[in-house]
Amino acid sequence: MGIGMIALIVLLVIAAGLLLVILYVIGTYNVFVGLRNQVDNAWSQIDVQLKRRHDLIPNLVETCKGYMKHERGTFEAITNARAQAMGAKTVAEAGKAEGALGDALNKFMLVVENYPDLKANQNFLAVQEELSSTENKIAFSRQAYNDQTMFFNNRIQMFPSNIVAGIFSFTKRDFFEVSAAAEREVPKVSF
Amino acid sequence: MLMAVCLLGLGAVIGMAIRGPDGLMLGLMIATGIWVVLTLISFSSGDQILLAASNATAVTHDVHPQLFNVVEEMAIASGQPMPKVYIINDPAPNAFATGRNPKTASVAVTAGLLGRLNRDELQGVVAHEMSHILHRDILFVTLAGIMLGSVALLSQVFLRGMMYGGGSRRRFSSGGSKGGGGAAILLIIAIVVAILAPIMTQLLYFALSRRREYLADAGAVRLTRYPEGLASALEKIANDRAPQLASANKVTAPMFIVNPFKKAGQWNLSDLTSTHPPISERIRILRSMSQGASLKDYSDAFVNVTKSRTVMPASALTKEDIALRQASAEAKKEQREKQLHHVGDIMRKVNGFVFLACACGVTLKIPPNYSAATVECPRCHTEHNVKKT
């Protein structure tokens, strides 16, 4: 075995090592791109549900108008809140406005409790189901977005994939924080 | 994978018993061949046969808005496309999911279930089913079922061949270098393995199926963030007295949320041959989750309740900070009403009411100033004597 052979083997080993590293980098980059796209997709889902809520509110107002004849203030509050939410420009604005709209809707539903005829109306029940489902969907899409973000952030921050993330500048995403205080409560169980 | 070993091992042993050591490859090929054929049949026939056999009707948003919305919410929460939704025309409460991957998935719920559960509970059940789809359990169970079928088929064919062929088999061992004695031993081994293999693979199948149920429960909590929903749904299903689900059979049993063959009142048995873990245990695990809703929290609760090793794969045990949420408005109202009912009873007891239990299920609460000697039950009209303390 001459020096030449040894040199050749060493070269082959180095080449193989380099190949593995390159494959790893390619693979990790693709994973990051996939995860980032999922985060973006989840973000757009939230948007879809928020718009759905905007579209349901006129329907709600129409159904309730006949029964709640003297509740002009309540109707105005909710229509204004909706207009605010639809007109929001930045993400921060939208977050606040949507939270305010959620609160306005809750107050509206509290007023509805005083009208048992309305509560028994089939149309109202259908709209209420749609509204509460949309509220749930907003919550779940927010939840899904946060889950995806957490997944993404974990991957780009853990070693050794954070090196690859640094090279291709994948930055961590922010969580979508809740603005309405009521939703933050967590049940405390103590024994 | 253990089942694959069983299948191939069985094939190998049988092959060797028939043809001597040369038969090893042949046995393996035959076993694999059976497996491939059964796989093709299973995968091509698809979900349609299953659903047709279960008497299911398709659900769109207009047919049943609440169920459709609940499923849609879970689809959003899990990031999956929306599965097809079906209602099964049966009074027994149960639910199942089918579909090899999220794009071809369907979720079915019985009419009996829809009538008994509130929205949170229904959502817990749907989340459990969709977790099955998400974890590719259907694919897994199908593959395991095929494996089981292949093993059973192979061993059946071999054993029946033994019974009818009898002593003539000995003539086939001419290819080997061993004499008649070696072939006989191999034959005996083959017969024993052929009898044991189906039993072992059955037990493996059931153990795997049970483990998948726990994982689906954990996945459901992670999606809904509300373990009490699924827990009280399971409780309602377990206490149900409706007759057994008409369309279930042994093949479809593992895909239901609760074992459709368990009779009410027997749900404390933990059976090695059961496809589902005992409901009481599942409920206890779910109700002891107080820290958070992640998979790790379920795993901790599981270890606490069952005092055994966790069934979670290690990859799922990353620490995630997932907070539990409160009940929805409807469930809160139900809870409040139950509480008020309870409070009312306490007040009555304190104030000297007499409680009488009637055989028809009604509890008669008699005020202290009731002067007559007997009272009539409002439901079944039997007379009760009023005991005065």
C-alpha cells in the first residue's frame, strides 16, 4: 500500500463526507420551505374565517331586527365594530379590531337572551350556529397557525438545522396573540 | 413489523417442511405473493364498500349544519382537507373514520350518537376520529389486517393440505440432503408454527389496535384542547343501553370509537382480545389531564393512571406548551343546570324533605308538611308509603 493509495482513500472519504453534508443541507432547506409555506397557509386560513364572520353579521342583524325593535344602540355598536374590522389596514390594527368585534358580538348575544321568541326562531338558530361555528373556526385556525409556527420555530432554532437556517436567513415567526381578555382564561384544577 | 416477521417466518418454515431447505425461498415467495394480492384487493375496493355496508348517508352543510361545522372546525384545527361526512342510520351511539390518507378520508357518525351528545362532546369524538386519519391509523390497521389475513390464509392452506395429503408429503423431501428424520421434524415445527402464528398475530393486532386508540385520544385532546368533551362523550356512550350496532362486524370493529361488541356494564373488563382499551380507563386518563393539552401531557396522565410504561412513541414526547380551554357556552349551561339541580337537592334534604326512590327511576321528593300516608309516582302511578322520620 503506497502513499498514493492512502491519499486516494482519504480523498474519497472527504468527498463522501462533503456529499453527505450537501445532501443534508438540501434536505433541510426543503423542509424549511415546506414548513414556512404551511405557516403562511395557516395565516391565510385565519383571514378566511375572519371574513366569514364579517359576512355573517348583516344576516344576524336582519334576523333579529324584527324582534329587537328598541335595541338600536346594540345594532349600531355591532355594525360599527364590523366596519372597523373590515377597514383595518395593518396586522396590529386588524388584531385589535377583530378582538373588539368579538366582544361586540358577545354583548349582542347577551341582549338576545332577553328575547325568548327570537331564541326560538329557526332562522335565528341557524345563524347562531353559523356564528358560533365561525368563532370556533377563528379560534382553531389561530390555534393551527400557532402550532405550525411553533413547529417551524423549533426546527429553525434547533441544532444543527439552525446553521442551515442562518445561511438561508429563515427567521422565526411571531405567534398570533389573543387580544380578547376573556379567551385567555385557563381552568385551574387544584386538589 | 413483528407481524411481517411472523408471516415470512411461517412461509419459510412451511416451504422448508414441504420441499426441504430449498423450499425456504419458495415459501417466502408464496407468503409475499399472498400478501401482495390481498393488499391490491384491499386498497382498490376502498371505502365505498365499507360505507355501503354500514348504511350511511352523505352529509353536506345543508343536511346537518352542526355536524358539518364540527367536522370543518376539526379539519381547520388539524390543517387537513375536509373529509367526507356521513351519518349512519343506527340508534347505537358510535363513530368511525376510514381513509388511507387525509385526502381520501371519510368520517361517519351514527344517528344515535348525534342525538345524545352536546357540541363539545361531538367535537371530541370527531377529533378522535380525525386523529386516526392524521396518524395514518387506517392505513396501519389495513396493512396489519392484511398481514393477519395472509398469515391465517397461509396457515390454513398448509394445515388443510396436511390433513388431506397426509403421509404422501414425505415424498417431497427428496430435494434436501437430510434424511427422512429431519424432514419429519421440520414438518412438526411447521404445523406448530402454523397453529400458533395466527393466534400470535391476532394478539399483536389487538395490542397494536389498543395502542392506536390511546394515541388517537391524545391527538383528539391536542386538537380540541378540551379533554372533558371526549371524556363525557365516552361516558355517555358507555352507559348507553341501546342494542348492539347492527352493521358492525369483526372486520370493521377496530375503526369504531368504542368497541361495538362490548355489552353495557361490561366495560371494566380489560381483554387481551379486545380491539379497544377499557372505556373507564380512557375516561380516567382524560379527566386527569390538568396541566396542558399536549401529547406529552396525555402521556404523563396515562402513566399516572395505568402505572405502566407510556404507549407514546418517543418522537411525540416533545414538551409543547398547549393550554387547556374552557367549555363552550352550551356545555357550560348544561353543567350549571346540573349543579343547580344538585344544590336544590341538598337544600331539600337539609329542610327535611323525604326522598323516595320509585322502581321506574323517578326520585320522589316529599316536603315535610305532606300529611297523607301515601304518595303516587307521577310517571308510573304506583303508591308509595311515606316514611316519616
